[in-house]
Amino acid sequence: MGFHLSSILRAKQFLQLSSSAAGKAASNVPNGCLAVYVGEFQKKRFIIPISYLNQPIFQDLLSQSEEEFEYHHPMGGLTIPCKEDLFHDVICSLNQP
């Protein structure tokens, strides 16, 4: 399992940019996790382990997010523009051993 430097740098940049906007919401996120907002119209908040950021399938979602929002996420946290069902499928596949 290799690390993709560009993905790590993007995540680090995002976390630095959103730290001031996260405010109180960040205190609800356990260490080693981050909040993401998922959905096409209604955004739902999910707490995911940061280890997902290194997974190729999750990096595809990050690329979609970067294409749509660049680093300006309207919810104040990482926003992933996909259907909630697809996100659930991705998370389920990442949770399987």
C-alpha cells in the first residue's frame, strides 16, 4: 500500500483551509477521523477514518470533489458530490477485510 503524495498534500491543504471554518463541528470529530458531506442536493455529514484518504476508490471521490469545488467547499468541510448510495457502497467496500 503506497502513499500518493499529491493526495496527501491535497488533504493537508484542505484541512488547513477548513480548520477555521470547521469551528465547533470539528470538536465532534474523533481523532483520526474527518467529517465529509455527501449528496447531490441534500448534504449528509459522515465521519470517516482518515485512512480512507489513501484508498484508490476514495481518491476517485476526492478527485470528483476537487473538480467540482476545488478547495472552496460550501459546507465548511470536505464535500463529495456523489449520491449517498454510492458513498455507502464505497464505505462498505473499504470496511471489508
